[in-house]
Amino acid sequence: MPDASASGASAAQSDAARNRREHNQGNQERKYTVEQKAAVLRIRRCQPTAFYEILELQKSCSDGEVKKAYRKLSLLTHPDKNGHEHADEAFKMVARAFSVLGDKEKRDKFDRFGTDPDSRFANAQAQAQQNPFAGFARRGGGGGGFGEEEISPEEMFARFFGGGGFGGPFGGFDGGPQFVFNFGGGPGVRVHQFGGARPRARPRNPGQEEPASIWTTIFGLLPILLLVVWPILSSIFSGISSSTPATPSMVFDEPHPPLYTMERTMPHFKVRYYLNPVDVHSYTPAKLASLDKRAEVVLVQQLRIKCENEVSHKQQLRNAAQGWFFQDPDKMEVAKAFDMPACNRLNSLGV
């Protein structure tokens, strides 16, 4: 006759093992509110690069409004609190939108071209379509809020809220090392860790070094190549340019007597510019026609430099008005009213 007590113990152990299996396989109940579900569905209906729409912001929003919107939506869609099946995707879209709009340089590129600022191909294509003179623009340096550092949405979330754990009103998010397995987007399984300690690097065998790629080798030799090749190229191009006269000095819109009195008109922009007759006395009609086209390039170059300075100064005014905790309305009105004539003229010229 079987032992009843033993059979009961075995059944209890079996039930406990089955519950652990179901929990580990992700079959536990996931809960979410009506507001959380609506936020997830709305965000996933947005295009991946509709960053303002994702954060429910206008293009004229301030940096403080961007941070406030990110704080609200990231807490609303965070997978730890939102059990909706698509909460993880919505949370990543919110974090991606903040990584662009929260970075001054990336936001400026996105506002200018409407493409993902981290996509070099898309940016180059947009510049080529919108502006034939884009090659003359200066390339900006780094220095945004996140720069070129590649971080996951969870790491960004942790940095924004001050570290791994969440105390105070946002407590309860950190429950030790947690992982999200993502089976899409490529072969294999990608694992993102959020909460707990940062994952450790994969250990290597003692003395084993990572093999250098061909690009690493090329970049290592680049200074030597420049030292050897640059003098040769300089001598070649200096010989070519020595036979070509330099672009004469010119002024735009109004003459500056007694020197700049010879009036010419640009073929495309229809803008008047003035030359010193002495500088172009030997020019043929064909050279003067070529100079008219060159004057358009010079005008765009000068306007772009002035426009960049105007944008930088206006952003400084906005930053000073924003403050850390409260916005100064008087200073913000001054920033909004700041005139940018060079940028306006570029827009009127269609470049």
C-alpha cells in the first residue's frame, strides 16, 4: 500500500516545480493600467524618427519640456511597471527620442534635415537634396548631451534618474539584476541588463589580445601617410593653382566706393555684388560669367558662418532663461525675439 504522506509530499513538490517553471518561462501575469496601455499603443503608432510626436512635443519646445516629457513617458512605459506586451518597444522609442532631442547638436541636425542624426547616409542624402551648397558648410564638433556614446535605453533611463536604484517617489524599480531577451533584429539572442550591477566583460585567456582590424591599422598609419603624402599633394596643387587667378574681393548688395564700384548680378540668386574694376580689368566675358557663379558660393559661405553664430547665441539666451528649476519668462521672451538676419536670408535664398 503506497504511503499517503509520501504521495502528498511528491505532489506538492511537483506543483512547486511547475510553478517555478512557469515563472521562469514568463507565464506570470503581467498587469497594466488603461493609461499605460494607451501610451504604449500611441507611441508604437508613431514613426521611429517622429521624435517630437513620440514625446508629444512641439518643435518649438524648450530643453526643460523635453526632459519633463521623457520623465513622464519613460516611467509610464518602463517594462518593470508596465506589463503590456509591447511596453519594451515603446520604452525604447521614448529613450531614442530623448537621446536625439535632449542632445543640442543632434536636435539641430534633426530639425534641419528631418532625418535620424545618427544615420550618416540619411543625413548626407538629405543635405544633397535640400542644399547644393551643403559641402561648404562647416562640420560641427561633438559636445552634445550624449555625444557618440552608444548606450542602451535602460542605461539612459538609469543615468537620467540618477543611478541604478530608484528611491523616493520612483522607488520599486530596482529589484536586482534583471534581463530582457530580444529575439528580433538579427541572429542570436541579445540580452539587455537593467537594474543591478553593470554586466562584466567577457573574460579572455591570459596573454590573448583582440586582433586589430584593418581600419585600426589604417588609422594608426594615417599620421605617417599625411606627413609623407601631404607635401607632395601640396606642391602639385600649388603648381596648378599658381596659374589660376584667385577670387577677387567682393561686397554684396551695395557699392563701397571708391574701390568696389563695378556692379554684377548673380545668375541664380539675382543678388547684386560689387568688384574693384582694377582686379578684373583683364577678365574675359566667360571669366566674368564664371565669377558670377563663384559669387553665389562666397555669399552662401559668409551667410552660413553668420547664421551658425546667430543660432549659437540664441541657444545661449534660451539656456540662460531656462535655469535649473524655474524659467525666467522675461529672458525667454528676449531669446525668442532674438533676430537672425543671416539665417532668414539663407531661407529666403532657398539654401
